[in-house]
Amino acid sequence: MEEYFSFQKGWYQLRQCDVADVRNKIQAKLGTTTRMAFLNRLNGVTQGTPAERDAIERVFAEYGITNIWGTV
């Protein structure tokens, strides 16, 4: 697992009521369709492109979370 590519830090800052929304938005932006593909991204197993990392940052920014990269 690459800590730099994991967005666990941001994920654990989400309010519980926003989790499903954020997951759906990130999956739509990345084009992932399975929960496992999403979890691989969340945990940094699959490294994203710079454009994908920017898309993830924009989704979290909608919820006021700016420090998202790294593991907890």
C-alpha cells in the first residue's frame, strides 16, 4: 500500500451521512464499478493518475475536506 496514493485520511473525516454520496461521486469520476476497485483506490493499492487525484480532491473539497492524502 502506498501511503501517498491512499485517501483514507480524508475518508475518515467524512460525516457518516456523506459517505455513500462521496463514494458514488468518486466512483463516477474514476469510472470504477465495483466496491473492490473503490477500496483499492481508497487504500492506495491502485495508483491514480494526476487527473484522477485532482478529481478526488475536488469531491472532498465539496465537503470542506482538504487534507485527504495518507493513511490513518
